[in-house]
Amino acid sequence: MAYFDAASAAPLHPVARQALQASLDEGWADPARLYREGRRARLLLDAAREAAAEAVGCRPDELVFTSSGTRAVHTGIEGALAGRRRVGRHLIVSAVEHSSVLHSADVHEAAGGSVTQIPVDRAGRVSPSVYAEALRPDTALACLQSANHEVGTEQPVAAVAEACRAAGVPLLVDAAQSLGWARVEGDWSLLTASAHKWGGPSGVGLLVVRKGTRFSPQGPPDERESGRAAGFENIPAVVAAAASLRAVRAEAAVEAGRLRELTDRIRGRVPELVPDVEVVGDAIHRLPGIVTFSCLYVDGETLLHELDRAGFSVSSGSSCTSSTLTPSHVLKAMGVLSEGNVRVSLPPGTAEEDVDRFLSVLPGGVSAVREKLGAPTAPAKTSAAADTLVVDSLGKRCPIPVIELAKVIGDVPVGGTVRVLSDDEAARLDIPAWCEMRGQEYVGEEPMEKGTAYVVRRLA
Amino acid sequence: MAYFDAASAAPLHPVARQALQASLDEGWADPARLYREGRRARLLLDAAREAAAEAVGCRPDELVFTSSGTRAVHTGIEGALAGRRRVGRHLIVSAVEHSSVLHSADVHEAAGGSVTQIPVDRAGRVSPSVYAEALRPDTALACLQSANHEVGTEQPVAAVAEACRAAGVPLLVDAAQSLGWARVEGDWSLLTASAHKWGGPSGVGLLVVRKGTRFSPQGPPDERESGRAAGFENIPAVVAAAASLRAVRAEAAVEAGRLRELTDRIRGRVPELVPDVEVVGDAIHRLPGIVTFSCLYVDGETLLHELDRAGFSVSSGSSCTSSTLTPSHVLKAMGVLSEGNVRVSLPPGTAEEDVDRFLSVLPGGVSAVREKLGAPTAPAKTSAAADTLVVDSLGKRCPIPVIELAKVIGDVPVGGTVRVLSDDEAARLDIPAWCEMRGQEYVGEEPMEKGTAYVVRRLA
């Protein structure tokens, strides 16, 4: 049994559990009250705020506790946009932000604001200069994650923050994936985070708004948490969040080194053990515990089930694992293969043996799925007849269109084309990615009455 | 040491603590994930939803868990108003709703909606017929609390729900104070509640939206909790909330009878033990554990400190205990005295001896405060000279204006008037209330350049 999905939620850190239990007795009362129980609750809340602020690197009065990281993002973006409404209504986000950021941007756009999405390279990283060029006189807010939640790529936050500061635009950093490892460097203006990502309890987010940043909370007013987080404070959870943040930070340097070795091992070994795999995400600028790869001709959901049965809990950005049947927007923005996608995110303390066992189990799991799907095992034969072929994959889900493409590519001569008809959204990403991996030419797509034709030219 | 402020927050119920601790191990993972830890979390969440729905008397798919009662109210009102926007933008609330409801109404009004506040009688209760008359063809939503949080008065929810149903208007019931005692009867459409009011943990609210009720969640979309509560689910807290709701309900009938006797004792004894006290709130239609009274010539904050020193934690709706220096909107809407206000709200399990000790301590506490303030102890002398007098209390805070009025009323002849000049908002409520208690005539108020003149005619 190995839980390798820390990027979704980390198991509760022992310090979080102790702090939570200890403060259940002292922290249940209303900290706004002046009687004994209220004063005790207030002391706990103040101490937790001090500790969290120290870990973030901000003043305690710049930090409020929200009910989740998602809520911190929603409130932070909404409040910062409203605070600078006179400047303009332009919002900048990277294309690989967490859905809470992108959904906030959608709401802003629907309400008449404008949004620029900054593209990323194939490793998932924004370019600071491209980001800087997007800054406009009417830009109210810029958002950039510290590190990506699906592929682990770290963003050049300090450089982007500098460009934003020069332009007088506040930068909001979603630090959900990185805050347990380190402070976010650079001269950012707002920061959000989520305790359950670092081993704290569920139900606690952080929202930091630096002094001097214009901020206007929206929604019904509420006196608690400087008017930035409505509702009765969840003090035992807040205490546990702050205590565990301090604890994971104390272990961070050693543990980061250890996990980085383990994910390096996965990055290196998986392509050796499993044919037709693409490891995605930046090899250097990355979080210690996350490694993501995609397996050609594999159905992500089936592979997850295989791995679960073998005792490994991982997640996937494949379209078949999402409720909307579209591939992860992160993989899409990176332009990498999404089929058979696996994200391994190791929690602190992961045993080396578990990683080795994962590496020993994975090849069999992938083969089993490929076999079920009838994926090509040998290079396609080079018989060559007609110089153009049509593969009708309408109504078939990823990875079938790619599998069918791979099966017939050898049937056209070099220079000939295959047209894959598909109505699965994942094909738009995975057919070009397959071409890239296989050294074939992706010519382009043509809309059809139903679905799309993806045209591939055989080069080799 | 006795905590008598359960209406603010109840101490954690032992069952809540056990359930929380037990589910910390099983409930930390993402319930949307398909692996083992995710499935376990989902099972816990589903079971908690079933249990909470059973206690509320609704279908599980009608109930979502929010991060607080306040959040449930904000989301419920906003979503119900948006869902019926085509019908109209008229909102009805009672004048004594919780601030989360009234603040939501303010936001609605600021955005161009219209709001009707239904008045209450001197006991704090709305009249179902007055409420029904306010329903209009363009009424999108009506709100009524099940019972008041400051004075304990129960509202005629079933009758109002019937009128709303007949008019085709959804009724949202804020059941924060009553859900631990019983289901809310009547054909309501939406219901909100807060776990820490019944001994559950902080960080959990309930929002129930009956099938067939038009509802359109606002803000950035989020798949969790049917799109009605953004952010990662706090499953251990949710499990504890549901388990403790079931536990307090099992004890509710017996405990309600016991607490009702204790609050009856306070209602009866306080006016006997302490001169110049007004017990407020409905004597019959009331929650078992809440009793509220106001003491003439007493500064609420000082009295709370006296009681805290004597080991009693209570709260107050006096202006001096609020950050805005205005009296509680509930006491204002009832038209009762707000000075020296004390709310006693007994948690389940309160010992009889603690109540008796409170009754023995209270008279001394009140006298001490009155002595400090130089309050009149004997009836004012009836010397009688000028037939009109002016008392300048500008710049003085409640209860000084009333104390000064009381000191001079005997100096004017019967039929003569006293004009009290005050710029304290509490005087607007407390001078008429004093007149009512003392059998004097409150003539009215006259605006002045600074503050207001309150005119009182001596009748006796």
C-alpha cells in the first residue's frame, strides 16, 4: 500500500494531529468574545497567525485564514481585482494555473473583464519576458503559481514579480504546492496556500495581502479575519495548520533531497522500463516529490485501476479520468501527450522500497492495459499501398484513435497521409504528441460535420 | 467556571471529538479520487450526508456541507436569488435575522434589488399575517430564522412557510440555533445551519436546497458538493458534525426539558433579585437554553467583566460590547432596553448549581456596576421647580444618558418635560425603553446639529 498522490492531499502530519487534538479543548469558543474561553481562543488564533506569517515571510496582519485554498484564491483574485477596478479590468494568468484561478478568471471575463493567458513551454514553464510583455496600463492583477500541481514544474516567480512590480501591477502567487517546502521568493503582493497540501488538516487556506496592496473584499461583509474570510474561525484546524507548516519546514531540506532522488529515479527508469512513454515537466526546475509521465496507447483510468489493485494510489490528467472527458488543461497547454497519463506525487516520508516496487509493477500494468486495447506492440509493417488512408475513430475514446493511427501508418508510403476521424477531445492533443514522439509529421486538423479529421504525414 | 454562551459556540460534544479523531485517519484524502484512500473518504462523506439529511428531514442529495453557517447563508441567499432572477428581485427578511442574512440583504440591495424587513413584536416574533402581506409577485426569496440567536424567541416558521408556498415563493430558514433541538417543521425550501452551535466542530455548515427549488450558485464554479460549496471537503469535521448532531438529538427531549426549567428559573428570579431589570424575548415560544435580560443603569461591558471575574461567560447585545458602538439590531427591532444587556445561553449538560450560583452572583455584580456609574438607587425626589429641563449627555456613552435622565426626572413637575441631549446611538433605544419601564411618556426625538434631543414627559 503506497499513497503517491500527495499533490491532491497529504496525509495528516503527526504534529497536525497533536496540535488539533490539543486545541479542541481550548480553541472552540468565539475569539471575538471577551470572557476567558474567548480570550484563550484568541491567543491560539494569534499564535497560529504569527507562526504561519513567519513561515510565509510576511507580517501577521497581512495573513488571514480561509476555509480552503480554493476559497483563498477566489477571495484573493476577486478582492484584488475590485481594489484596482479604477486602474482597469485586465487580468493575467498563466495557462497552467489551478482550476480555482482559471475559474475566477472565467467569472471575471463573463462580467466584462479581459483576461490574458500566458502560454507555457513544453516543460510547463512561463517565460518571464513573455509574461512581462503582457502587462498593460489597465492590468489590475497578475497571477502565477509557484509550481505546477500536475507536473511539478516551478515557475520563475521572482522574475515575474520584478516585472510586475516595475509595472505597478500586484502579483498573486498560488503557492499551494510549494509552501510546505519553502517561502516563495520575490516581491509578490498576494499569496494563497492550502494546509492539506502540506500535511495540515482540511478546511484551512491562507490568504496573504501585503501592506500597500489595494484590496476590496466582495460579498456580504463579515468582521472576522479582517473582513477577508467570512464565518466562524476554525481555530483547532488553524492551529494544526500552522504547527504542521512549521514542522514540515523543519524537515524540508533533508526530505526534499531524498524525494528528489526518488523522483529522479522514476524519471530515469520509467522510459527504460516501459516503451513509448513521455516523461513531462521540467527536469531541473521542479518540486521534489512530483513526477508525471504519459504512456502511449494506454487508457489512463484503466491504468489507475491496475495500479490501485497493485497497491499504488496515483492520479492522472488523462481525459478518461475527468468528469468532462477532456484532458488536463495543463497537459494541453504544454502540448504533451495526455493518454495514459500518470502523476506520481510522493508524500514526505515515502519509503524507497515503495518507489522501487512501483517501478517493478508499472511495466506489467501498462502492458496489460495495452494488450486489452489491442495496442501495436511491434513497429507497423511497411507494406504500402494507397498513398492516403482514412481511419474512422468516431465515437471511440482515447487512446483508441491513436492506437488505430499507429496500426495503419505503415500502410501508407513515406510521404503519404493518414486522416484520423475523431470526436474525442483528447485526440487534438494526443495525435500531434504521437507524431512528435514517433517522428511523423502532424499536418493539421480539418473540421467535419461530426468530429474532426487529424491529418498525419508519414516521414519514416 | 461556567460557560453560558452556547448560542455563540457550544463546547465540542464528546461524540464529535471521537468521530473527528477516528476519521482523521480515513477522511483526509480527496473523495473525488478512485483509489482506495479516495473511496474511503467518499464513503465517510456519503455516510455523514445521509446522517445529516436524516436529522434535517431531507434527501441526502438536497444537502451540502459548507465551511460555516455564515457561508451557507451567503451561498443560499445568493443562489436562490440568482435562480429566481427572472421572477423578480424582491427579498424578504425579518428584522431580527442573523447578521449573515442581513448583510446578504444589504449586498442585494446595493446591487439594485429590493428588500422588505418584517418587523417583530416586543417579544421578537414576526406575525405570519404581516409576513404574508409582504409577499409580492416579484418576490424571489423570503428568509426567516427558526429561532432568534439573541433572545431565543421561536418564529412561526410553519405558518410563514405555508404562506410562502401558496405564493410560490421559496422560504429559506436559518436554523442555526434550533437544529440541534429538532427538525424545522413546515414546508420550507432552503435551510441553513452551523455545526459548532450544536456541539459539532468549527468549520462545518449545512445548506439544504429542496428539489424543485430554483438555485443558481454564484462565483467561480467548483465541482465539489454539487457546485454549492467550493473547496476541498473537510471530511473529518463533516463526520464529526453529523455524528454529534445525531447524538445531541438523541438527548434533546430530556435536555430541553431540563434547560427550560433552568432558564425559567432565571426568567423568574432575576427580576426579583435585581431591581430595574427587563427580561426580553417570548416567554412561551422560545429555545430551551436561552434567556436574555437588560439591566437599567448598567454598562454591559463592565457587567460582562464582573461576571467573567465571578466565573461566568455570557454575552451581551449592549452597544458598548459591539465594535460599532450600536446596540444589537435584534433588541432595537424589539424596541426593548439594550443597556446592561445579558444573554445567558446554557449548553446541554449545564449544572443546576451553576445556574443557582449565577443567580447569587448577579445582584452584586449589577449593584457594583451601578455604584461605579452613580446610578440612582432611590426613586428620584419630587422637588419640582422648572417645568422643563435639559440634560446634556453629549459625548457620554450608554448607560450614562439614561442614568442622568433618571436622576432629574423628579426635578420637573408631573406634565413637565426633560430633554436629554445625546450622540450615543443606544440612547435612541434605551430612553424610550426606560419610559416604558418607568411609566413615563416618551414624546419623541428632535435632531440637533450634534446628536439628538430625546424628549420625555413626566407622568408620575
